[in-house]
Amino acid sequence: MTHRITIVGLGVGELEQLPFGIYRLLKNTTQPVYLRTMDHPVVSELAAEGMNFTSFDSVYERHSRFEDVYTEIVEELLRLSKTTDIIYAVPGHPLVAESTVQQLLERTDAVDVVGGQSFLDPMFAALGVDPIEGFQLLDATAFTVDEAQIRQHLLIGQVYDALVAGDLKVQLMERYPDEHLVTLVTAAGTSKQTVQSVPLYELDHVTTLSNLTTVYVPAVTDEQTLNRDFATLKEIVARLRGEGGCPWDQEQTHESLKRHLIEESYELLEAIDLQDDNLMIEELGDVLLQVMLHAQIGLDEGYFDIRDVIGSVSDKMIRRHPHVFGETIVDSSADVVSNWQDIKAQEKPERTSLLDGVTKGAPALMRAEDIQKKVAKVGFEWSDVEGALEKVIEELRELKEAAPEERLGEFGDVLFSVTLVGKYLGLSAEEGLQQTNDKFIRRFTRMEQLADRPLVEMTLEEQDSLWHQAKQEEQS
């Protein structure tokens, strides 16, 4: 015979609020009754009527984490139910915010759930909030701010002390204004109910916190705060492309936006080089806008949307990082790169050549670097930098001797060889040339400032003198 666990909800209030059916079940049972906790208004009243209980309060004292407490309670209940039917009583409704009940339902089918009033009804009554407007119910002890839907009512339970409230406050302030008014409701639906509203930054200063406290965070209506939400950006881009939107945005295609993505990417690189955080924020936003526009065009044409884009990169990152999301063990970043390449090769079996993955649209110097790195994997490279330097000299000689119609090709050979030298020295040809471009702009601009007349009116010797003066100033 299979023994059963009957899970009973004790509701949220005093004895007169306990449903009669549950009261009679508890009064008349001959089965042992176990409580998750004695800390509930109805328990003392039932005990005064002569009912006997065994609580798991001592389990809380043995563990520092709730997860461990709940695991031990579940294991003990399963052990007890092997020999007899038992009753397990929990606060509120068994299926609302009760981790132990969910674990029991996952572990065994020998469970009967007898409902009780959850804290949600008296909570909404205390707040004067209609849940049809949309709400979330989250656990403060397992809260992560990215879970919060700031456009909905947010209820956060288990805010039982100042430490939990402090951690919660810090996270919420990443998404909500510091002055955002939050409400703490304790013992909702009982004669001891308290309701207190404070600015978010004072959340952990409240002194009436207990295991019956729930924090209510109202939906955000402030436009500036909502503008930080990803959903707002998605709505903005959809509106720009939609009926009554912007004619320019409506006309764009994947092809027409290509140059804009390149321009925005280079502007971001410039912000990174300048180490300007505010400029990086702006330029990262511009790059993200390009991504969002492409995704919206995909949605408008019925092929894909931003969720497909996010899902694709999420799947790829998990798949290509088995040392983080799986059981693979790595000892160095070199192992990571090796695994990445192996997984990538498995994902793209259609690539038969080592160079199939070289991006055709990349800047020429970056493309040359990519080619050289790939062929080096099979040993097609000089043994040291000296061989690469001799190749540069050889290519320069061939350029000097080339016929006019051959010069472009020979000039390309010189650039490719110089790029190869950078690989041996651990230097990027693309970054090196960009640095030189910036340096030349600085010095030439200084020349213009030093000149006593337009540069076009000066001799080359005079211009060269100004150049050296600008160079010396910079070096000093």
C-alpha cells in the first residue's frame, strides 16, 4: 500500500478565517501532522484547542540557505510517509510560493493538495491593486533584477529582515529610480496587518520586517526610466518603421544599412581608443540601433525578429562554452580557443577549406590578419620574424621593378607581407595603421596652427620644418 502525504494550506489569517473543511480535517485526523513552521497566526489557536503538531523549525537553525532547509524537509517528509499517511501543513495556499510543495510534487505522485487561502487576495486588497493589470510574484531570497518586469505590479515575498531588504534594494535600484515609492505589507489579511510605504532607498530602514512581509513595487510610469528598458527600444524601432513613422527608416533595407553599421562600428572603436565611457555608451547604442533595425526589417518581411537573433547567439554561446555550461575541463585560454574552433567546425561541415570562414566584407588589413592566422594553424608560416622581414624586402624590390599594370598587385603583396610581420610581433596591422593615421592628423593639424600663412603658399622645406616642430612638441 502506498502511503500518502496530504498537504494542507493554513491560509493567511486567524482561526476564524480558516476554511471549515480544513479545520475539520485537522481536528479529526488521526494522522501525524507536520508543520513547515509554527510561526503562523492560526497555529497557536489550533494548539490551544488541543491539537498536536510537529514542526520543522529546528531545520531552519541547522542551515544558512533556504534551499538546504527545504531539501531536508522534503527528504524527511518522504521518509516519514514510507510507513504511514501523514499531513503536511504550510502557510497560505500550498501551491503559492511553497518550494517544499513543488519539490514533493516532483518527487512523488502520492500527494493530495487541500487548498487554503493564499496571501495574494488580502495582499491585493491591502494595496488596492487589480491583478488583471499584470503582476509578478518573486522570492527575495532568489531575486535577480533582470527578472523584474518594470511595467507590471511586482510582489516580492520573503523579505524577512534588513539584510534581505538591503540586498533587494541594491538590485531594484539598478532598474527603478531611488525615489520610487514601494509598499511593505506584513501579515496581510490578519488583525495584525501593517502597510507602510517608503522610497526605495529606505527599504532596508523599515523596522517591522518579518517572514510575513511582502514588498510591493508599483509599475514604472516615468518615461526616462522606461527608456532604459529593452522593450521600449523595440517599440521605438517598430514605430519608426511602422505606419505613421519615419519615411527614412521605412525606406531602409538590409543592403542600405550596411554602410551605417560599418560607420557606427568604427565610431565605437574610436570611443574605445579615447577611453571615453560616455561616448562608448552613445556609440554602443548606435550599434545596437543598427541591430534592432535589421531585426525589425526581418520581422516586417516575415523572416525573423530580435528574439531569433537573441536566441541564436544564446544557443551559440552555450554550445561553444562547454567548460562553463557543460562538463568540459580547460586549463587555459588556448584550450578555450581550440575547443571553440572544433565546435565551430562541427557546426559548419559545409566549409571544406581552411579559409572558407574568412569574411569577405572585412577591411583588407583585418582580412589579411585572419588569413595568416588560419594558415598558421597548419604550419604554413615562417619559422620566425626574420623570414617575414626578408619577404617584405623582396616584395618592395618587386614593386620597384614592376610594370605599371602590375603595380597594384605588387603593392598589395607589400601590404600583406607587412601585415605578416605584425603577426610575428603580436601587433595588429589594422590598429597600427589607425594609430599612425591619428598621429599624422594630430601633427598636420599642429602644422596648420604653427604656420604664419596658408600651407599651400609654403615650400616643402618650410612645411617639413613645421612638421618636425610639431613632432618635437608631441614627443616632449
